[in-house]
Amino acid sequence: MDFLKRSMKNKKFVFSMVVLVPLVFVILFGPQLAPNDPLAMNTSSALAPSSSQYPLGTDEYGRCILSRLLVGVRPSMTVALFGTLGAFAAGLLLGIFAGYLGGKIGGAIMRAVDVILCFPPILLAMMVVGLWGAGVRNLTVVVAILYTPHFTRIAYSSTIKVRKMEFVENEISIGATLNRVLFGTIFPNIFSPLVIQISLTVSSAILLESGLSFLGLGVQPPDPSWGQMIGDARNFLSVDVMYTVWPSLFLSLTILATNLMGDALRDILDPKLRDSF
Amino acid sequence: MTRFILRRSAIAVLLLFVVSSIVFLTVHMMPGDPVLLMLGTDSNPDPQAVEALRRELGLDQPILTQYANWMLHALQGNLGTSYSEHVPVMQSIGSRLPRTLELAGVSLLLACLIGLPLGVLSALRRGKFSDLVMTTGASLGTSIPVYVLGYLLIILFSLNVFGWNIPTLPSSGYVNFSKSPSAHFQRLLLPAVALALGLAASIMRMTRSSMLDALSAESVRALRAKGLPEHNVIIRHVIRNAFIPVVTVIGLQMGNLIGGTVLCETVFNWPGLATLLVKAINQRDYPLIQGCILVMSSVFILTNMVVDIIYGVLDPRAR
């Protein structure tokens, strides 16, 4: 209850919920909410302004922009959420083991993971997607690999800190199993920095996925995605400004809300850092 | 100090080696046969032609031999020949790299010029309305993708949709500096600003929080107590300590800056390395993809090395 009370007092948290709750609804029921078929072309009404039939107008093929926005959120979010989940799981396992074992083996695991950080993220993603092909599955794997080091580092450094504490030493000395020590005792104590990192990673992953789709390397047409719509709208900027504005607005709001959620969680879960941002 | 720089350079060389090996492996592990791709989509190519091309490209050698050859050539600055343009990869990259570096460098400079003063200002006005405006702006700046910012700038300053009484700026293209410096900078301005704003927001947030840390230090209270004027306390003591952690954030953001050039160059048709890479990926031009990724990652590793060395100079504890 304390957590909930503190959350509702946090303005950033409230704002991000105002955006994220409807977003989750759209992710789940987007296709049912869409007023038109997002793939139906109608060249006679191409680049139409908003009307009662097409609330946000149409694109260059006469497809309903609102319907495409409502449906196009799903691939981006699938990539971002499942990719982050994969990175979280891999990073947690690697980091908690490396931190618990310490010494040379722990150091070796950390160095191996650090190699991924030698590349600017979008470049590594472009290389993999360019060579192995785009699509939601490949993008998810790329996101999971790219953000594993962030979780590994956090899990590693927090585990090292917790590992030396007396209650952990005690538990080991009375003969608790490794499984129990790692996931029963250490995990709950390193949980909050990881949760903060999850929301930061989701927003980076949305940025990354939409950037790749914008370049034409992400979700493949005719399936819509927000980044891809912004990329398609590029050629019509001087004719129909709103075609670019709508997906840009939706995308930016989503990223803003996810970022604010991260800030809010940091304020709520990590009192030491409170007020520093 | 010399030892620190030498050690940091040695790490950078090692990283360059690891990165080039990964790039080589990723390209060679990809599904599909590049030789068949080069000969076109013909489903039944002449087996002799396939064999000849395979030998010419050295793809008939064992992978370790290929790797050794590629590494030896790369060390001599030879990254192979582009499949699609039939010119050395190094030549294509060489003509475009300076433009990307120019865009990234000018953006970094702009980002520091915007982010550092605003960060200091908002820390000094903490909790006031102007602080709220600045931190909200920074949240927006870190959330809006660079291409959305780019289009926003085009809509406002190039298409001038609100009919402001300002000279409109060109939205795309590139003019050589030697041909016309003013036209060159007119075309550089919008992409550089679009790229700089996100980075400026991160720098501002970090400057603000590290200023707040420095302001609450014991030494600051002592300085005030001995009667040092407030502006002297801030300028000579607080800011000097506060800027050191900001250097790290700038280093951490270099990857996003280099990634941002990819998107920014596409928005503004800036003919740099990033647009070359996107073209290479669309044409499945493997030597060119390999070369572009390698060069951009090297730039990333080297800038990080420079940032680390600067950090070591500023803060001897980090050496």
C-alpha cells in the first residue's frame, strides 16, 4: 500500500499512466478499435484530410491513418517488450552468477558481455537485420542481445554488494542451496535497480525499433508500424503535413510516457536518488 | 599519466580487433550465398561462372584463411571492393566520412553550448518555475526521436507552415564548403540542431544533477562561511567539480550520437556515411556494409577512448 500511495503522489507516474493505460488497451484491442481496414487501399481518396470516415485522414494509398496507427503499435511493442524481457532474463542470470562467483570467472563473463557495448546500438541492429532479414522475430532477438549488457552490469554490481552482507553470509554458512541463495535471497535485494532499468530499456527499444522501421529495415510493409509510417510520409511532407504529424505525435508521447515511468520508478523505489533529477 | 594513456590506447586497439572480428563473423555467418546474389536473381546460373567468381572473391578458401586475409588487408586500409559500385570500399567511405564527422562534431558542440549553461541555470533555480520549464523541456528532448525533431524543424523553418517572417532554410541536400560556405552551413544547420537537441537534453539533466550534488558539498558551505562572494563559489568551485561527471555522460551518449547521424542523414538527405550504409544494406552490398559498420564502430571506440583520457586528466582518481 505504501508503494501505491507514493506512486499516486508522483506526478510523473500519474502522467505516464494516463498515456500507458490507454496504450495497453490499444495494443490488446487495436484491430477491433480500428474504424477501417488498415490495409484497404482506395486511391481515389489518397492523402485526404480528416473526415467522419477517416478521422485522421488517409495516406498516399488512401489507407486510413487512424486504423494504421491503432494496428501499427503492436509490432513495435512486441519487439520492445519481449526484447526487454529477454535482455532482463539473460542479464539477470549472467549478472547474478558473475557477481556470486566473482573472481576470474565472473570477470570473464562481464568482459564477454561488454563486447556488445563496443557497437553503437542501432548500427549493430542494422547489421544483423540487414544481413539476416527484418521481421518481428529477428528484431526481438536483436533487442534482447543489445540490452543484455545493461542488465548484466546492474545485476553484477548489485549482487557483489549484497553478497558481502551478513545475512547472505549466514545463509551460506547454514548450508542453503545455491538456488535458494541466488533467487531467494539475493534476487529480491537487487530487484529495484533492475525494474528501473526495464522501463529505460523499453523506451530505448521502442526508439530503436521505430528507427529501424523508419529506415525501412524493421516491420515490413504492408503491415504498418509507427516508425515506418513516418518514413513513408517523408515524401509527402510538403503536401500533407498531418500525415507525418500523427504517427510522430503518437510515437513521441509513448516514449515520453515510458521515460517518465522510469523516472517515477526511480523516485519511488530508490529514495537515495530522490530529487536528483 | 603516460602509462594511463598507453593502457587506455592498448584497450582501444584490443576492442578494435574484437569488433572487426565480430563484424567479419556476422557477415560470413549470414544465410544465403553472396556469389549467387551477385550474379543476380537467376535461379540457374552457370556453375563455371559461380566457381570463377567464388575464386575471385576468395570465398573458396577456408574461413580462417579468409579471416586472416581480410584482417591483413584491413590493416593496410583495404576493405575490399563494393559489389554494387565496383570501387574500393575505402574510397566510398573516405569521401563520406568527413561529412558525417562534421555533422556529428557540430552537433556535439551545439549540444554542449545548449546543455551545459541550461543545466547550471536550472540547478541554481531549483524548484522555481523556470527550473520546471527547463526540466520538462529536457524530458521532451530525450523522448522525441531525432527524425521526428528533424521533421518538426523542416515543418517550422523550411516549409514555414505558420508563415513566420524569417528566411526559410533548405530542408535537404549538401553543398561543398569550397563551392559556397554560406550554402554549406545553411544545409548543415537544421540536421545539426535536430541531432544536437536530444544530446543537449541528456547533458542538461546530468549537469543539473551533478551541480546539485556539488552545491550540497561540505566544502561549499565552508567557502560561503568564509565570506567568498556567491558567484565566485559557483564559478570557481561548484561548476569545476560539477562538470567532471558530465564528461562521462557525453562519452556514454557517443553511441546514440553516431546512431542518430544514421537517422538524421536520412531525414535531411545528407550524403554521409550513414546514408551510404542504408543504401548498402538495401543493395545487399556486403563489403560495403562490413566497411561502413567497421569504420563507424571504430569512430565510436576512438571517441570513447578520448573521452576516457579527458576524464582521467580532469579527475586523477579515475586513472
